[in-house]
Amino acid sequence: MTARGLAGDKADQGSKGTDGAGEHLSELVNLVVAYAKQETITPLRSLTRFVAWGVAGALLLAVGGVLAALTIVRLLQGELGNHLGGNLSWVPYGVGLVVAAAGAALAATRISKGVR
């Protein structure tokens, strides 16, 4: 509230009459609004920043995973292209899929459900 204290409030009410109640009401409203802003808007701003960095990191990891899988597929196609022709042309894609699934499984095992 204010720095006047309770004794000062009673003395002021006697000299002002009914204006003290309106002043206290407006002060209470201002105090509640300031508290609501402090407890909601400020944490939401920091939470938004935290989530934005998390989403950006997740997108970069996803793009890196896709590029790594494509690198493995192209490497196998380039090095073993002569041997994996015809009915075995699917093998580089299968190996790329298995490596991508292993990376996803590794990431899934690192997600914890409890507090560390």
C-alpha cells in the first residue's frame, strides 16, 4: 500500500471525510493490477523466450537429422552403387531409415519423465 501507515490513514480519513474510501479503493485496484502484471506478464515473456529457443533448437536438430540420413544414403549409393543394383537398390534407403530410427530412439531415451 503506501508508506503512511495505519495511524496516518485514520488521521487522514477524519480530515477528508468520504474521499479516503475512494482513494483506498483506487489504490487497491492499482495494486491488484500491478501485482497481476508482475505475476503473469513478466513470467510469460521469459517463458516465451525459453520456448522460442527450444523450438529453434528442435528445428535445427530435425534438419540436421534429415541431412545426416540423406548423407548416409548418398554415401552408400556412391560407394556401393555397382554392387547394389537391380533388386538391391533399396538397401541404401533402408540403411538410412534404420540410422534415422536409431537416432530418434536415442533421443527418445534421453527424455526423462521425472525430476533429475
